[in-house]
Amino acid sequence: MRKEDNTKRLFILDTNVLMHDPAALFRFQEHDIFLPMVVLE
């Protein structure tokens, strides 16, 4: 049985993630996301 991990994680999103699903920003509820400046340009 796997123990539940409640630690926050950092996800780095690339351009293709946002192109495939623009709402992906809101799907990482309790975790942190990082968007490189290149993705925003």
C-alpha cells in the first residue's frame, strides 16, 4: 500500500501543455506551478 504524500510539488509547464489545455493552470490545485518567461511570450 502506498503512503499518501501531502507535500507540495513544483510543476514546470511548457508551451505545449498550455496549447493542449489552456485551463491546465487551474488543475494543479494544491501544488505550485512555474511558467518560464519563454512560455508567456
